[in-house]
Amino acid sequence: MRLIPARLFGSAVVCGVAGTAALLCAAEAAGRLGLVPESRLPLASAVLVTAAGLAADPAFLADVLATSGAWALGVAAAVAVAVPAGLLLGSLPPVERALRPVLEFLRPIPSVALIPLAAFVFAGRLETEVAMIMYAAAWPILLNTMYGLREVDPLAKETMRAFGFGPLPILWRISLPSAAPFVATGVRVAAAIALILAVSTELLAGTSGIGHFVIVAESSPDGLRLTIAATLWAGVLGVLTNTLLAQASRRLLRWHTALTGAAR
């Protein structure tokens, strides 16, 4: 049995393609009619041609791989740190109350503002980028893990205790599966934030990647078109990442989707 009907998935794809095409046509028409000067916004068709050319540019592909590699390392490190920390804070209220002031102080600080500080602290540029990605991506994973533990059915935990199970078996068999959908949502949000921090760090710290490509492209004769084309590919990378994570979440949490559908 398929959890998501093919017709619904197909209609979503068609609507997305239609919306994107309409936006590109509107941008093209605005340029052709002179509503927006080409010196400020190139024609959409010209940007698409430039973007297609970048897909065959070895230097640009190397920058995309650099951004993707740093993104993957940062997100993996964020998951490795934030999920256990969220389980600890969500399972032990006294620890959470003791660390709440520190969390509330650090969480509102814009991650981009910490890039210059991270460049001084870490010796290598890759370490700086990964550290910033990890810091920014850890917050949604940490908070979603904590919130997920709060939604665990207390009756299920009491039943486990009545049968003689200790804290660790309850955490493994009840709390963690119940919080898994929240963790998956946190990872998807963190993945988008991580991509933003990856490109931002490359722009400000000069690390290899799409951001560095944009900086170099600004000094070329076709700088504006190259910049927009590279930004377009960054958006495509974000869409692909979100789609893959969503599909992985549906497969790994198939039982949760089935229960949700049955409840409806």
C-alpha cells in the first residue's frame, strides 16, 4: 500500500513546475517590456542559459561539491550533538532548567554575526564553515527533540515502569520513537539553515564553494548574470536536499505516517 497516492504527488509536481514557469515568464516579460532594466535584472532566459553553462563548468561544479561537502559535515555534526543533548535536556527537567538561561542567551544570536569570530578561533577555512553550519543547524534539531519528548504519552511510560523497565529502556522503546517525527522535522529545517550558513560563510570567510564563486563572478563582465545563475543553483540544491530528506523521512517513519492517516 502506498502512503502517498501517485496522483497527489504528480499534481504537486505539476503545480510547482507551473508556478516556477509562470514566475520565469513574468520576469522575462518585465525585461522585454522595459519595466525592469537589464542592467539591474537580466532576462530570465539569459540567466537560464548562463545557469545551464555553469552545469558544465568544472570550476563551478567543484565549488558546488565543496559547499555540499561542508553542508553534509556540518549537518551530521549537528545531528550527532543536538539529538543526544535534546534527549538529555528533555528527559531530565532539572538539567533543562539549569541550562535554560544559557540556551536562551545563545539562541537569539544571529549565526552569521559569529562568522568573523569563528574565523579567528578555527585555523582552517573548512573548520570555520563546518563549525558555523553545525552551530546554526543544531538549534532546530535540539529544540524539536526536546519538544518531541514532551509529547510522549505519559501512560505508555508508566506502563513500562509498571512492568519493571528502567529509564534507558523507556527512553529507547517509548520516548525516542515518539520524538522521532519531531527530530526528522528538525533535521529538515536545519538542512535549509545549514545551506544558508554554508554560502554565507563562503561569502564572508572566503572558503571554497558557491559563495566564493559569487565573489569572484562579481568582477567579471557578466557578473550579474553569473551571480544570479549561481544563486539559482544554490536554490536548486536546497530543493533537492529538502526533497531527499522528506522522502527519507517518509520511508523511515512509515509507521508514523500510517498512524496519522488512520487517526484522520
